Amino acid sequence: MLCLAPLLVACGHPWKTTRQAVPNPFYGKGRFAVVPMAFHGTMVGDITEADWMADKDAEQRQSWQEDKSGINEQFTEALMAETASEDAVVVKAVSAADAPFFIRANVTSYEPGIFTGVFNRPTVIKATVQITDPAGTVLDEVLLETAAPASLFNPSSGGRARAAAKDLGKLAGMYVLHRVRGDD
């Protein structure tokens, strides 16, 4: 029994809940619309995104914009795939009439990581995911964090960012299904 104790400590949800509506407004109501990811107040390492970009050339700034687009795309696709079931459906938000609930993710922290072949550090993305009503009132809020290891098979920070974003989308989808199904 003592051998299993470390495993039990790790049990639980892979998200940190900071706000949860009671009673559960999502139970049995599985239609959601996902809004494109935001990067408001994003910290890159220990500095703001603006400070990080300040010493980048035009090509590097363009690459970061492409990475942000890829992060959003991977997050959205994984979220939609994870929730595709009899219980829930997530569509891309176009208007306030798309769904009774909206999923809004904001990347709060991005660590690009590094791959040198000798010294490697993973890419880490932290995000706040909110489920709101169409007016923007926050009903649920969770904090998610994922990491993509730097390796010979994934040496670029952009590739790792997309892999981490895909994992974020899966975690967000797991949370949505958790609430729709009433799992507590």
C-alpha cells in the first residue's frame, strides 16, 4: 500500500479550477463555440511579450505571428476533436448566436525552450481557459499548463509550441466533457 501512495498523490484533474459555476450550467448542454486564442499580458520567460519582441528583427516577428496562429489552430483542432461526442460539440465562434457557451483561452505564459543537442529545455505554455455566456460573463475558469520536450525529433520552438498547444486543446476538451457529463 505504501508503494502506491506516490501514485495516489498524482491523481486528480490535470487542471486547476479557479472558478466554477454552481449549479453546473453545462450539465447535459453540450454546445460550445471556441473563440480564437488571445495573448493578452503574455509573459515570455520572465519578460513581457512586447519586451521579448523588441530586439527581434522583422523575420523573427513574422515567425512569432505564425507560431501564434499555429498555436491557436492546434488548440482549436484538438479541443474540437476531444469534445466530438454524443455529449458535446464545439464549433468555431462566428457570432453570439453560435452557442449558449463560449470557450475563451488566453496564453498567459510562453517559455520557448531550447534545443542544442546537449542542453535541452522544453517549450511550456500556460493558459487560462474560461467558459462564458454569450455576453462574456465568466461561468468557469481553469488554468492549464503543458510542455513539449525539446529533442532531435522536435528541435524547433515553433514545432514544440504547436505540440504543447495541441495538448492544451485536449486538456480543455477534457474539462468541457467533465462539466457536460457532470463528473465531479
